[in-house]
Amino acid sequence: MDQSRKRTQSNGLPKWAKGVVIGGASLVILGAMLLPDDAPPQGYYTHVLGQAYPTEISVTTDLSALEATTSNELKWVEHTVAGGETLSTIFDQMDLGYSNLLNMLASDENAKFLEHNLRPNKTLLFGLDKDGQLAQLKYDGKMLGGSKYQSDDVITITRTGRSTYTSNIDRPEYEYTVNFYEGTVVEGGMFFLGAGYAAGLNKSQLDEISDKAFAWDIDFAKDIQIGDSFRVLVQEKWSDGEFKGLGEVLAIEFDNYGTTLTAIKAENGGFYDEKGRAMQKAFLRAPLDFRRVSSNFNPRRLHPVTGQVRPHRGTDYVAPVGTDIWSVGSGIVYKSAYNQYNGNYVFIRHNDTYVTKYLHLSKRLVSQGDRVEQGDVIGRLGGTGRVTGPHLHYEFVVNGVHQNPRTVDLPKAISLEDEDLTNYLKLAKERVAQLQAFDKLHEDEDNSGSLVNSALPM
Ligand SMILES: [Zn+2]
């Protein structure tokens, strides 16, 4: 590589043009036609176009931690994904070349999966070579979820040639045990998260509980009450007799509003109820991340602008301007517009029965006729229209009638079937028995006055 560069640097052509001499003019022109948005990257054409070169970068990695896996030969740039970002905007921002992204997505399944499952707060590590070109991309399996990855997986995508990439998944070897954690929501304002941390759980388990188990049943921004409690079975990871931290959530019982909801993780990585019905349903309970919502907000019956008492036909969420607003279900955008009352608003028709409405947005990110999926960002929270302060006004309309989105009956969930169901029901029975056994143990400990390591007061 150095040899060829030295040879080409003596011929007096601009740096990028030197590749023409080596690679052949027609190939470069073809390349340029295919990649119109790309300036020729520096140092790129010292290789013959279209030919794969063995990479100098090691694809073997240390399994202990993401940071520890980085190679010294590369410059590593960390990028934490912000709301609304895609791989395309990130590549653009880091000047990595759109064509490189397309090549990566075309040649690697894990890259494709990442593109479709990129979530805010996810950390990506970009390994750049000395010319600033992307040589490796690393991230962990956290928040990609499902059955494909485990949270400790380290996925490495490595560039192997002109337009080819390969990836590998490093999965640490652990032994797992099961432990029990419980918590109760007490006064203090942090609600569910506060109770969860106080119980000894960490972000990863709390995210699983709120986003993967109960996002369709509980509005964590509005529905968590003092006195709500939960009991959780969590994996503990061990390696050579050493505790390596908490793993996945295996089962949860959640007492919410006097109702006990049970969710158990199946072999496929999804959560199901005791009868094998998916916790994931057609509609999310809340159209935004509850972590962003001001918990001390009380919707007022008195209209803040007109001063008149009028029925309030929706749910108001107060959160910072710019907060992502999600479509609660898949459907078609049938209105995306502005008027003086609603401000910027988006209406989504999910089917003949269900319509959802999102008002006062600072920004609309969908147009009339667009198809949206559950969780797609359709706009940003704002204070447009007739409001006294920024908030999201959200309506859930069933057969033309406004319903309370927090209590309305939603379409039935899809169930596991056949052998999957049989296996699941056996597992679910074991998990519930484990939960009860642990719970009993803790009660006995409480009664005997001995120390328990959970349900610490906040
Ligand atoms: Zn409202």
C-alpha cells in the first residue's frame, strides 16, 4: 500500500486523480456515476478499483468490554445516537461517504439490522484509518434486542475491500443464575425509575420492563401510582466464580392501579403473558418516551386560554420542546397540517376503527398519505396553536368517539401457537413458581427481621 502510494505521488497529478492512472479511467468514471454525492476520498485510489485487498485490521477482539476491543492502529470516534438520527445522517455528519454506507448495508446483514434498529442513546464506535476512512464499526447488542443479539454481544463490522464488509459477533461466555428483585413506588417523584434503581436494578433491566414488557399496557408517564410495586426475576452473570453483573429480565409481576400484570420472556426473546399472548400489541400506551415527561403535571379542566370549563378530550404530556413524538401504531397519515387551534398537528388512521391525533407540534415529520409503523417519529413536541405552554395533546379515537387512551380496550394480542405455546406455558409456570418462592422467602425474612437486599426505601 505504501509502495503504490509512493509511486503515484511522483507523477504530479492531484492526489485523488492519481488513482485514475492506477485504476483505469473507465472504472473511476463508473464509480463516480454510481456515487454522485461523494467527493473522492483521499488516499482511496491507491488501490485498484474493484479488487479486494486483505485488511490489515484484526477482526479478533477481546470480549471483556467494548472499549477494550478497540485496535490501536485506528482512530476511534464515539458517537451517541440522538433522536431522529439514522446511519445515513451519522455518516453524513462524520463525512464517511454515503456510498460507503450503501456498500456496507449491501454487503452485511448485521449492518442492515443495525440500520433498522438504531435507537437514541445507542453508542457506536467508528474506527477510522489514517486517511479518515471507516475501517471498523463496533457496537454492543444492547437495545437491539430480540432473539438476534444479547446485550453483551459486541458486533464488529470490518471493511475488507473496496466495497465489501464483513462482521462478527463476540458473545462472552457466562454462567447464569437467577435472582429476585422487588420494588415499590414511594413518594419522591422519580416514580418507576426511582423505585427500580432503589431495588438494585439498572438501566438495562428497567428499559426492558418499560419498553419491551409493558409499553403497550402501562403509560409510564401517567399511570404509575404511589404504592405500585413490582417483582422481577433477573439473570445474574458469572464468570470463573466472579459476579459480572445483571443480565436479562426473565419475568415480571407489576401491580399497577390495583391490577397485577405478568410478563414472562419466551425463548424467542419477546415477552408474553401467562396465557402466551404477546405483550406487544397494536398500540403503544404513550406516544412519547416517559423519561422525558414532567411527572408533576396535572391536566387542568379549565381551558388555560379561554378560561372556560370544557371537557378535555385527550391526554396532555408536558416534556421539553423537540421531544420525539411516536405513532402509537402502524397506519396512514391522513392529516398533517397547521391551524390556529391545533398548531402543527398529525392525525393517523390505523384502520376503520382507530384514529390517533397529535397536536401542538413544533415540527411535523410526516406528510399526508405517508405510511407509518408503530414507534416511528412523526413530529416533535412543541407549543404551536392555542396553548399556554409547550405540551403534546394526544387523542385516541375509537369509531369516531374520543376514548381515554389509558383505559380503552385495545385489540387482542397475537398468541404463541402449537409447540411454541406448549414450551412457553411450561416455562411460564416455572417462572411464576420462582417468583412466588422468592417472594415468600423475602416475606419470611421480613417477618424474622433479617436483612433483605431489595425493596430499599428511596
Ligand atoms: Zn390537551
